[in-house]
Amino acid sequence: MPKYSIIVPVYNRPDEVDELLDSLQSQTYKDFEVVVVEDGSTVDCKWVVEKYESDLDIHYLVKENGGQGFARNYGYERAKGEYLIVFDSDCLIPPHYLASVDSYLQAQPVDAYGGPDAAHESFNTTQKAINHVMTSLFTTGGIRGNKKHIGQYHPRSFNMGISRRVWEETKGYIIPFMGEDMEFSTRIINSGFNTALIPGAFVYHKRRTDLRKFFKQLKYFGRARINLSRFHKGQVGIIHLFPTVFSLGLIVSLILASLLEPLGFLGLGCYAVYFTMLSLEGLFKTKSIGVALLAPLAGLLQLTGYGYGLVYEWIRKLRGIDPNTKYIELY
């Protein structure tokens, strides 16, 4: 019986699975199995999995399409490990990952953990710019994947591990998408389990490969925050409202400036300073002029997309529309 089971849900992304499995071959810690769950894909990755059967303890499962949360549950049910780890298919796993997890859990056992995400050197400039704004001091407060989070750490399912006891007592995800990992993490904590961020257990998360898809993804994230409030109270705080206030302020400033109102030009000046700081931070962190140039646009799409999604799903909630009843195209 392996100590760790790695579960990877996938929908129509065989090339991503190929890169992920290739990275898992290089793990320095070897006591693990891999469970790939094909979630009703029309373009399957069976041929990819077969490439690695001689090098990995790997299992290929197929189910009807039902969303990533339920695909992870399907893998949990069939996994054999003492500890169950899930990755998104668009992640690359550094060689030390499992060794870092095992070392941490032996010293400080926890029921569930999460790890940070980072930009791999092979990522293109757009991906690196997106990674920068998703972890920037000026957008998320720099606390995403950082020890300085508020309250008990909520693991996210792109890089998350749970003990078998957590799975047996919670039965995993209760919704298939749109904040399913935040709901699960909240329920894990509310059930009395302890969680932690393991800084050394980072993955290279490719996120979206173009800015249009990034905007759609952040709209989805905003919607997910409202969807979480359908299940747990107190899930929409001031920090989550910042993108909406930011977007409304920008719109008002543009309108006032078009009317030649001084207040509008003052507002646009403040936004210009903000985006300049975001750009300079990107240059300092990545040493890339391309990232510095793209960071303002990526940051604008991040905040307006999230703010739009938050308002969009809030209105749907007021109208009594439930997004959790059937599979939807996410982004």
C-alpha cells in the first residue's frame, strides 16, 4: 500500500497530463501511486497514461462527466494511499515535492495541507505576468500561498492533500465546481481538522495561457466566492469586495474625465500610479521587462474580472438561480 495517492482529474487535456506525469517521474520520494480520473472527456488521455505504466504506479479511471469536484471524489474512493493529494492537470511538480511534504508531516502532522504555486522558467511571458499579479502585494495582498494568511489556512485543490480520515469523515466534495475546493476546505476546518500551508510543497501552475481566458477564469473565481456563501456564512469580506470597488472607481473616473471633471483626472492619476507600482514590482520580482509591461493589463483583467463575477453571481443568487445543479463550461 503506497503512503501517498496522487489524484489528477482531467477533462480534454491530454498534453497537460503528459507534462504532469513526466514531472512526477522525477520525484525523489518514491512511495506513491497516481490515479488519473478521466471526467467524461471527448479527447482522452489513455495513451498518455500508458506511456508511464512502466515508470509509475499509475491507474487510469473513466467516469461520466460531472465536474472536477466529483472526479476527485471518484479518485478518492479508489485510491489506496494513507494520504490523498490532488493536483490540477495544468501543474508541473518539482522533484522535491513529496519529500518536502513527507518531511513536514512527520515533524508536524496535519489533517490537510496546501502548497503555493510558482512560475516555471519554461512558462511564456503571459503566464509569468499572470502568476505575478495573482501573487502580487498590490492585488491579493501578497498572501496567496504565503504564511501571512488570515486565520486557519484553506487549502486549494490545484495543490492539496488530505488524510484518509478526512476523506472518510467528510466524503469529499459536495459540489462539482465553482468554489468546490473552498467549500471543502471550509467544511474540513469546521469539522475540527487542522490544516497548514507547507511552503516547500509548491507546484508550477500554468494557469491560463492567454489574457482572454484569464479574464474568464477570474470572473469564475468571483462567482465562486458568492457560491461559497450559499453554503457557509461570512464568506464574503471586505477583501473580496476590493475588485468590485476598484472596477466601479475606474468606471466613475473615466466618466468624470470624459466630462472634463478634475476629480476624474485625479482618479485616473491614482490608477496610473497603482499600475506603475504593479509593473515595477513585476520587474523587481521577475527581472523581465515583458512581465513588467504586461502586468498592468493582467492586473486590470484580474480585478475587473473578479469584480464582475462577484456582482454577476450575487444578482443570480438574489434571483434564486442555483449554479450547482448541472455541469457548466467554466472557462
